[in-house]
Amino acid sequence: MRKATVVLVVLIIAVFGFNEKEIYKKDIRNRLVIQGIGIDLEKDDSYTVTLQTIDTNAQSATSAEGASQPPIKTYKVSGDTIYTTIKSVTEIEGKIPLYSQNRIIILGKSITEEKMDDVIDFFVRDVENSASIYIAAAENSASEILEAKNGEEYVSARSIETGIKACEYDARIFGTQLYELISRYNSGSKDFALPMLSVAEKGGKTGVEIIGTAIFNNTRFREYMSKDDTVYLNFLSDKVYNAAISFIGQNDKKISLNVVDSKTERKLKFENGKPTFKINVKIKADIAEINGGVSQTMTKEDMEKIKASAEQYIYKQITETRKLLYEQYESDACGYVRLLYILKPSFYRENEKNIDSVMRDSIYEVDIDLKIRRVGHEFIEMF
């Protein structure tokens, strides 16, 4: 009887002890709520990880605009691996890191030039990391981005994420999510593009801005592309949701188009044993502005001239951007190797070791199909 009682007591203690641990883990006050992770590589091959977190023990602060803001804390820790480095924050704060609320992963210049594979491996393996999280490259160090302050307040990871999410409305921004990077790795290509961040001072205020797009070849940073060229990288990648395009039309008038819809169809065929990529870009756009003004209702002939000029301009820009990628940067940042990998796996395997030269020497047939949806108000003379 006594033995049974002892066993029962031990079981009760074990159950309640286990539940107590689970309760501790679930209590938000005992978790380090991560909002941004920045990773830099040091000269001795150790990692410096900068974490931007929400301080769950403090009251919300009020921003300069009067809105309630969760208070932000940052931590900078170093270690031999990314996982052990982040876990070491527990020794400082006594809290368990919570990754599920993370908004952004920022990779310092030292990482993008050296050990991208290690970084991707960590974020792929950790089940708490969201596959839809955005990844960005820093012009210099990742810590510089997450420790940037506007006065007394940190530039929040949430605001940086919002800036990158603007890729849905601004084709000058190339947004890349974790699942897209994983998909590239799984399809035999380690070429990709990431938005590039820099700390900026404007009008007496400090902020973080997107200055262009970092282009990678085989996980190594190769070069960075301007925001204007990024528009056409997005067209090649079928990632244009909204864009503004300006060009010189008939009579040297500058015309601006508002792209309201776009779809890039990419097909693969072989001609004389050489890959041929057929790229059909379908665009719907409104005429947003014609410099010089409109003196009369636009005729069908006027519309056809504008359409022809716009198609010619977009074709030229897409073709030049494609050449820049494959011939100068040797990068498949727009994802055409994936088509080879999926549709012609045997050809891909045979040419995997020299895939850069294969892509450089392939044929690219670009076709632009522009539909001008609206031209604005039509003026009719009443008198």
C-alpha cells in the first residue's frame, strides 16, 4: 500500500511538473518575442546575431505620431553556430526565443559573400520559422539595420517588412520570401535576388530604405541592381503586380503608364539542341500622363502609336536586363533554370556543372502584348 502511494505521489509530481513547464513556455511574458533577425559573419568565422524583440514586460510606448507602439529591445550575441548563438540569449534574459512572430531576416554583407548555405539550412530546419517570411540583404552589416534609431526609437522590423511588402504595389522592389529560396535550392538552382537595405538620413530623420536588388550567383552576392532595372527583373520573374513606366513616345513626348495587371508566361522548347525560352509578357495599363498636355480627344491612330512605342521600350528594357543577368552577373535570379530542372531533368543533369554558360548561350524570345485600358477623361468641346 505504501509503495503504491509513493508511486502515485511521484506520478502526480511528474505530471504537474510537466504541466508547469508547458505553462511557462506558453506564457508570453516568458518568451522572447522576436521581430527581426540579423546575421553577420566575423573574421574568425563566428556569427554575430542581432535580435530585435518586443519587450513583453514593459508598457507600450507612444510614437511621435501618437500611435501606441510595443516597446522594442535589441540583443547582440556571438557564437559558433546560428542556432546556439540565438539560444544563448536565454542566458541574458531568462526567456525562450519565439520565432513565429518574426517579421524579417536580414543578412549582412559578410554573410552574403561567404556562408549563405549555413544560414538557409538553419531557417529551413527550424519548424517555428514561417515559410512566408521576407529575407533581405544589408548594404553593410545586418546589425546596423536592426539597431538603427530615429531619435530614441528603433526603426522597427515591422516597418522594414512593410517597406519590402510594397513590392506588391511597386515593381522597383524585389520581394523574396523564405519558401521561394527553398524552392530554388530544391530545384537545383542557387541563384536568386534579395532586396538590399541601407540606413538613410532624410530630413533630419533616420530610416531604413531599399536601395536596389542584390543579385546572387551560387549563393554568393554578385552585384546589386538599381531600382529602375529591378522593374524588368520583376517582369522576367512574373512578379509585377503594379508598376509605373515612363518612356518617350511620338513627337518626343514623355508618356507615363500605370501598369494595373501583368502576367509573364514562360515556356521552354529546344531548337538544334539548344534551350529556347519563349517569354510572353501580357500587360494591362492606363495612360497616367502625357507631358505637353492633351489638346483634343485621342484618336485610334494616336493610341496605336503610343502602344507601339511602349511595347518597343519595354521589350528593350527586358532584353537588356536579361543580358545583364546572364552575361555580366552570370545569375539566374529570374528563375529560368527551374524550367530546365522541371521540364528537361535529363538535360539539366548533363549540363549542371556548366549551367551558367548554358543559360548565357540559350535563346530568349521576348514578346510584349500591351493593352491600354484607359486614357483618362476625354475632352469634348461644348461650344
